[in-house]
Amino acid sequence: MESSHIDGTSSFGRFFLPGPTEVHPEVLSAQDQAVIGHRGPAIKELVGELQDGLRDLFCTENPVVISTSSATGLMEAAVRNGARSRVLSLVNGAFSQRFGEIAEACGFEVETIEVEWGQTITADQLRERLAQGGFDAVTVVHSETSTGALNPISELSEVVQEQDDVLLLVDSVTGVGGAEVRTDEWALDFVLTGSQKAMALPPGLAFGVASDRLMARSAEAPRKGVYFDLVTFRKQLDNLQTPNTPAVSLFYALAKQLDRIRLEGLQARWDRHQAMSDRCVQWVDMMREQQGVALSVLAPEGFRSPTVTCVALPEGTAGPSVVSAMRERGFTIGGGYGKLKETAFRVGHMGDHTVSELDAVLDALGEVLS
Ligand SMILES: *Cc1c(COP(=O)(O)O)cnc(C)c1O
């Protein structure tokens, strides 16, 4: 990677992977502070400050667990603490499939509702399956990073609420910080994200909020292990600390980023992400209608993630060649994920990116594809 990127000086606006995301120089350099111990007044002050910002970000009154792990750690925590025996896994891409596989690996019985990649799960599909009974938790991915599809989480949550004792576990890794997420209002039982996606921090932290219902399950969960025990996390959080040594340098970056998010305003941040998604869609339409290049956005209108767009390529154009032609022009974009590798590419437009930076990427893509 170019050294100017590492200095954080001149190259911001060239790195558009759908995670990890480009980190703003101000956030990157906030890490350059003395390491402190994880017991005592200094860490309490820092964690207290982080809690205020994180609660606002998740739209919750509950404490926000900070895990020194990647997001996968809290996916595992979600099922280990929140499931009893039978999990319904909603699958519409690679990450949602992985969520179900994690539940299986943790010893739970897993059934799936699977739809085509790019599509989303409907309330009716979920209602019908839950009516058959026997499930105690549902896993879902909010923004499916492999396809750019956005599941209607608040509607799915309403359906789950119709059941007596079923919990909804939400991976919002490319949602929180870029897409509207209202943890309490939508009655979500567990919402998790990782630091390196829409929050645009360096990788290494994950964040999660648990409902009271989930915490009651956790207190009785037999297979939750040690590192991801949410009861322990919450007990330590009551005292503004973490169960074990946290990545404190990343906490400094987080504090800076939460300040920046507060200054921008959450609604403005959501709007900025939506504007970037809309811009990608406009560009795809323009390429098709004016340049005759048969591109299409994989996810249907109304169900597109504000943080990542997956663009399907015309036959005969290989995804990896688009990615490498962009690299030659100094831009990093995402390839198609898994089975979409050859037929699509992805642009991550999240974190601190703006429409004008995105325009430069789209201009270069236009040259590559014309
Ligand atoms: C990136 C991603 C993950 C995995 O995150 P890690 O931090 O690599 O563990 C899970 N779910 C979604 C939707 C993602 O985008």
C-alpha cells in the first residue's frame, strides 16, 4: 500500500472495500496515546465516555458491550448467549449463511429460510416458518455485505414479536453507523457490529447490545463459554470496565470517532450513506441508458444497503479484471463475493466517505467499463 495512505496525508478517498473501511487520519492518529491499565479510574473515564456515544449510535438505553475481537466473535456470542436449542437462520448471502453455520458449530440445531443472493427475507416468509413452532432464536443479517441487500429488520422484528419466546439476533456489521438501526424501538434482542465497517475504525473491536430477554437467556445458557459470556461483560460494564485486557489503543480511536459522529449527527450520517447508495444506482442507470453498458444493481429497489452496492456485470466482463483495472488507477474496490466473484463487483461506500469521493471512483469505473 502507498505510504501516503499510511501517513494518512493525501490519499483519503481511494479505498472503497466493503470492509475494512478507510480510516480517517484524525481517527488513526488518536491511537497514539499512552497505554493505560484496564482497572482503575482512567479506564473508567474512557469507557464511560464510550458508552455515551455508543448508546446514541445504537439508539438504545442499554449498555453496549465492547469486545476485543472481530465481529465474528459477537456473532458467536449472539447464539451462545441467546439460543436454547433450535435456531432459524435467515440466509440471503455469504454472511447470513455463516451466521447459521456458527450456530451449528456451537451445537445448536439449525434450520434455514434461504432466498436467492441479492434478495431479502419477507415478513410473510418468516411468519409462515415461525408458525410451525419450535424455534427459540432467529439469526439475520441486516445489510448483507456479500450482495448489498438490506433486510427489513423492523418488519422482521415485528413478526418475531408475535411469537411468545423467540429472540431476534441481528448482525448489523455493515449497518450500524451507516444505516438506520433503532435497537430499542425495533425491540431487537441482540445487535452487533464490528469496528472496521460503517464505523470506519481500524479492525479489532466489536460492539453489541442485548435486550433484557436475551440477558435472562444468557444467565441460564449452558454453552456460552468464557470469552463471550455477556453476563460477565455486563457485570464489568456496570463498573465501566471490560472482563479482560481490551485493545485500549482502539478505544482511543473509537472515542475520537464517536465525537466525530456526534458532530455530524446520526441522521445526517444515515442521510450521507443513503446519498452514496443513490448515487451508485444513478450511475448504473446512466451507464446502461447512456453508455450502453448492461450493468445492474443486484439488490432490488427498496432493499438496497446504504453502505455497499453490488453491481452485476454484463456477460463477458470478468469481475476480477474490473477490480484490477481499478487498482491500476489507484482505487481499491471489492470483488464479487464467493459465487459472485466472476460476475459482479462491489463498492463499499461507508464510514467517512462522501458523495464527491465516490464520484471519483465511479468516474474511474466508467472509464474501465466503457
Ligand atoms: C465483515 C462482516 C462480518 C465479519 O466480520 P469480522 O469482523 O471479519 O469478523 C460479519 N457479517 C457481516 C455482514 C460483515 O460484513
